[in-house]
Amino acid sequence: MLNWENLIGHAATVAHLKKNIAEEKFPHAVIFSGEEGVGKRLAAEICAAALLCENPVDGSPCGKCENCHLVAAKTHPDFYVVEAEETKTAPNIKIGQIREMQAEAALIPINSARRVVIIDGAELMNNAAANCLLKTIEEPPSQTIFILLTASRSSLLMTIRSRCMTINFDKISAAQIRDALISQGVEAQEAERLAVIAGGSFGRALKLKDSDGVQIRETALDTLEKIARAEFTNEEIFKRGAEMGEWSREKFADFLNHVQKILRDICFAEVTELHNPDLAPRLNAIKISERKIFLMIEAGAEFHRRLKSNANLRLLAEAYLMTLRKISGGAHFGR
């Protein structure tokens, strides 16, 4: 069932939400802002359960009534969720989805005294959908509460931001992520590594666990180590390109992200917190000039954009690896 104990971290935020629910002061429109995987969706669903619950206890859902069970099963007639739809280019929320939601939100609640609407990935609304939603938030149905979830609050229309209360969900500590992973049966040493590279996101830690995230990071680090030592041959690039061509696009995106974070760690180790503190000794041994690192980071951002197109993944991977080698100045054409 949905309860606050299932949410990792965010103690102060949870206390604030529970207080608002218990005192019937929950805003009619609220933005939950924070990185992917930090628990915004779960928090929103727990809020929905508590707001629709027949017998809430101090801002928490009782977990026993029919409404709590229906929200948990996502079949509650007064609980509505809007999510981005996949398209040929990128996921987005279309105006048709918002109009369908508006029709539901305008109806009199069936089981409860109110309705709760969650819009997950609100920054993915196209302009038409965003402007359509704005009209509803400006004059909301009195019985409906809107919870907008976003990993990029600045991407929302300013007029929407100004009409919603914003609640920020910070990154989760590595220790909390580690302990949560261990409680789910992950071996302690792997949990420690995953917690470090997850970047404060428990959801990302779970994805990394299921997609060999530690190994992907090792591949990224090994790539940069060989580039720095001018040991990255054409044969090596073509071999890795063939392997990466079999990856999912999401897995290759993870590889790009790890390379970017490692490059930032190398460049800014003395002025900011490391993304990969457990790799510090190996990072210190990589000698790449600051100018070249900036060029590599720019290249990574460009290839991340190319990844969203229909480009052949193997060719994209080979081109990226060759670009990194070219920037480093270490072009080797054989063993």
C-alpha cells in the first residue's frame, strides 16, 4: 500500500506535506520539482491516497479503506494521471490528453469529496497542451487538486509556475540509497558503488542495477584512460563500436553521461564535489588538459543530441570514440 514509510529520504518535505493535508491546506495546484528518480511520483501518489482517504491519520492514508486500495491499484474514479506519450522524436504530452483530463476534472467526484490529478513529466507538455492546462489552473474546478511533476521546472511556462506552489525534492544521500538497496537484497559492495554513481536518485540506482550500470561506468573510465595514454587504436574503436551497436539507446546514453561526469570530475576535482569519489585515485592519474576536456564535454553534448535522431547506433558510437581520440591528439592506427 501507499504510505510515507516507503518514500526514501525527504523527511522535512514529507512533514510539510503531511501537515498541509492534515490541516486541509493542500494547495489546489502544486509542482513537485526534482531530478528523475528521487521519489516525486511516489510522493504524489501518497498525497493522492491521503487526500482521497476516508480515514486519513495525521496527513497519511489509512491504507485500509476502499479509496486507499483503489488509489494503490490506480483504479480510483477520482484519481487521474497524465503521462507523456512516446513519439518518433521524443516523449511529450499533447493537448488532447490535457483536454481529456479537463473533462474528467470538471465532473463531480464519485467516491470522494475531491479529485486528484497528477501530470507526470509536466515539462514535456507541448505549447498547446501547456496553454490549455494554464486555463484550468487559472480557474480550477473547486473540487480538483493538480500535482505537476517535473525534472525541469524552468521548462514550464512562467505563468504556470506563478500559479502553483513549488515543493522541491532534493537528491537523496548516498547512504540512504545504499541502505535502501541493501534492504532490497543488493550485495553491500555493489550497493555502495551504485549509491555513489546514482547521483542522488534511487530510481537511477535501480536502473543501473538492472542495466549493468557499474560496468558501463567502468567502460567509460577505461575509454578515457586509454585515450589519455594514447592507446586507443582503430581496432579498439571498431570493436567497441560493434559492442555498443548492440546496446539500447538508453544504455549508450548512460555511457555518454558517465564519460561527461568523469571528465567534469577530472577538471573540477579541486573546486567541487566529485560525481565519482570512489574513483579518485584513477581519476588523478588521467592527464588531459582543461581545454581538451571542455572540447570533449561539448562533443558529448552534441552526440547526446544526435542520439535522439534515428542515427545508426554503431556508427554513432564509433564517431563519438573517434572524436574523443581526435580531440586528445592521440590518433593511433594500429596496435
